[in-house]
Amino acid sequence: MTVERTLVMTLCTLSLGSWMSGCSFLRPPLANTSPQIGVPTSASNSPNSNISKNITPADRAIPHYKHIFTIVAENKGYAQIIGSPNAPRINQFAKTYGLASNFYGEVHPSEANYVAMLGGSNFGIHDDDAFYCQSASSDAFCPHAHKPDYANHTITAKSLLDQLKQKGLTWKGYFENLPAPGSKAVVFPSGIRALYAVKHNGFMNFKSVQDAPDLTQKIVGLDRLSTDLKSGKVPNYSQIILNQCHEMHGLAECPNQDRLIQTGDAQIGKVVDQIMKSTIWSLPDNSAIVLTWDEDNNPAQKTDPQGCCGFDPKGSTNFGGGHIATIVITNHGARGIVDPTPYNHYSLLRTTEDALGIYEYLNEAGDLDKGVKPMKKLFALPVTRMN
């Protein structure tokens, strides 16, 4: 351990499971990242694990999209958002465009849901430990590493990002308060005001991203979104993650701690407006903005079932993350859609793989037998009738 790391760790006071408020924001050097015992065999860390090419007519019915922007908010259940006077912008989007009214997270807590969106599995991750953690890690940001079924948090399996690269398509993650482009920080700033937290950055869990030579061009600050939109050089797939005071997660030091939904609604509205006012939104190419949440972590909102589409309360990859809202805003798609079909983030991944012309489905995203379906109604184009 370096002198710098020793000093930082000495100065930190960190309780188990609360690394997002820790004062160390630098990751240690990555240790051996070979797969660990406890990773479920249904989604191993092997680079070519469980890829399905079973394309259905519903998959073929998804139109081609040039741009998909995914905005992920935090920890609020469906009933806390839809119909709430505290979220007027989000409810207007849901009413005007498309609402998935029966959408679920996969697991608790946050991190594994972000991983599931990109890899089609949580790969055995059941905590918010840092992306470099592995079994028996002694790092302060790996507080659960002593557990016997602990999974390697660096994933070598194929992800959506690898699929995009193979297809010649582009991706980028926009993170508010990221300390620097390509940063591998765990939290930033230090202390209890950690506005950026890597547990909400599922990109970093994948080794191909960690090792990417162009990482500084792929993991960037939220300010880059405005620049990219103005230039018209936006990626085919992007995730947009606001800071913990703006994404409805909250921190003890957030000035809006008692108004998290109101603040999140306003901030999300600004991002959506920014995209919709850009030139790409008025082009003939199809573009979509997907607004989703990671999970519902409010015990008062928890009702059965907690998941869908392969949901198994005793399983390891989809034991349920609660009922959450997901809204699909399209520039040329149908309007006023409420789709009650059961969906989860695996469904969203499958739909993204269809919309971007990939047509191969990672892990649980390929589980048709478990009810994973493409979100056809929400991404469909209006039918033009001939006179």
C-alpha cells in the first residue's frame, strides 16, 4: 500500500456499506480480476457467455434508432413518481409519450442494476462495493468482500459496449460531477458530499471499459453533453447520470434533501429539454430518450411481486428490485402510450440491442422463456395509413 493510500485510509472514518460517503475518492491499483467463486453459472464472467441470437418477429418490429439516451434516476418507486405532484415534468413526459406501467428493477441495492442494464446480468453482485473489489479484498470500499459468495466486481463478460464497438457504433457515459474525463474515482468530492459515486456508473464494472485506451473520451462529465449536442456528434448509445443530489438519491449534505423528487424532476426536465432542442431531435433519424430508475428502495412502497421476467426471490440474478417507472420519449414515435406489459432492465437491454441493429442478446436479455420481451409498443413508429 502506498504512503498516499495509507494516509488517506488513516484519515478516513468509514462504516460498512456506506462507502459513498467515504473520504477516499481514489481507487487502488487493480488487483487480479479473475472470476471468483460465487458468480452464477447462468451469467459467467467468460467473454462469450450466454449470447442468444433467437430473433423474434417482435424484435424485428423494433424500428432502427440512431441515438438512444438513457437517463437513470435513483431509488424511487413507481407510486412515488407517477401521479405525484412533486414530479410534474416527468408526469407530462409519461402522459405525452410512452409509459411502461409494469417495469421492475432486478436487485437491491443500486450497483447491480446499472450492471444489468449493460450486461444482461448482475453477475452475482449484491452490494454497492467498488468496481475493482474481489473476494477477500481489504480495501475500505470493499466492505462485503469477506462474504463466502462474494463475486468479482470487475466483469470480463461481454457487454452492450462491446457489442456497439463490434458493430461500428459509438457509446459514451455522461456523469455529473465526474472529477475528470476517464476518472476511476470511487467517490468525488471527498467526505460526506460525494456528489459523484462510481456505484452509479455501471460502465466501470466491465474490464473492457477499464482498459479502454480512449476512456477519457468515453466516460465524461455532464457538461460534455451540451458540447456534443451542439456539434451534432453524439454517440449512438449514451447514459446520463446526474449527481446524487439531482438524481433523487440524496445525501445528508444535499441542500434539497427534503425535496429530492422535486429537484430531480426539474433537473431531469432540463436534460430532456436540452436533447429535444438540439438539431438531432428534428432530423429524420429516430432518436429516443429513456428515463428509468435503478430500483425502488423505499420499504413503504414494496409490494409483491418485486420483479418480472425470470423473477426469483431466491435467485441471484433477478431477485427483484421493485416496481419502478420507465418512460420512453421518441422524436418520431407514437404518442400517449401506456404499456402494461411486464418489463425490466433486461427487456430494455434487449430493445436497445434491437433498435441499434445488434440482434444478439446478452445473458438474461435473451431469456424469452422467462418472459423477457422487447418494448415494441413504446419504441414503435406511428402507422401511416394510405388513402
